[in-house]
Amino acid sequence: MSKQAGLSVLGQDGAACCAPMVREPLGEEAAAELSRMFKALSDPIRLRLLSLIASHEGGEACVCDLIGPFDVSQPTISHHLKVLREAGLVGSERRGTWVYYWVLPEALAKLSALLEIPAMSAKTPA
């Protein structure tokens, strides 16, 4: 196991506490966690699902609202939602016969913090 510290989640005040990749190398554990998230988002259907859930009124969406925009079967949508859930990007809860999904803000904060490039350290290619 690496001696490097992993990326932390948001602090209590909501400010990102993580060092971007350009300032501090990723530890083994953090890289594994973040790569699962990025891998989950590498599929266009999953990326669209995440966007639909995040932009849905009230911040959560019923699976019944997520099937219509896609030309795939309901079991395929369920599979993609399971991948997003296992990657730690969305949470879910069964209510009666339907499952509701919401985006986990701390997961998006981790991805965002990793990709943040401060203006001072951004370099343009020669």
C-alpha cells in the first residue's frame, strides 16, 4: 500500500480540501477510487443519466423518468444505474415500486478537485 495520502472529501464548510493533480501526485488508493468513477462516466448513456439525475427538479429522479430519453431497454438502464451507484456517483432509495436516484455531491467534488488546474500553473504547449 502506498504511503501517500488519498484525496479527502469536502470539508465541513463545503470548500474543496483536495490538492489538484498538478500539485500533488495521486496515491494508489485515491487513483483506484477515482478511476472507477471516471470509468463509469466514460459511457455516453451513463454520462447522460448522471446529467439527467443532477438536473432533475428536486435533485432526484425516479427510474421511471430516466427510461424515456434512451433507445435502450429498461434492464439496460437499470444496469447503467447500478454501475453509477457502485462507482459512488449516485445514491438510491426504493419507494414503493419505484427507485429514486440522486447525485452524490462529494463524488463530483472529488472529480472536480482532481481536474482543477490553477491559472498560475496552467502551461501552454510551445
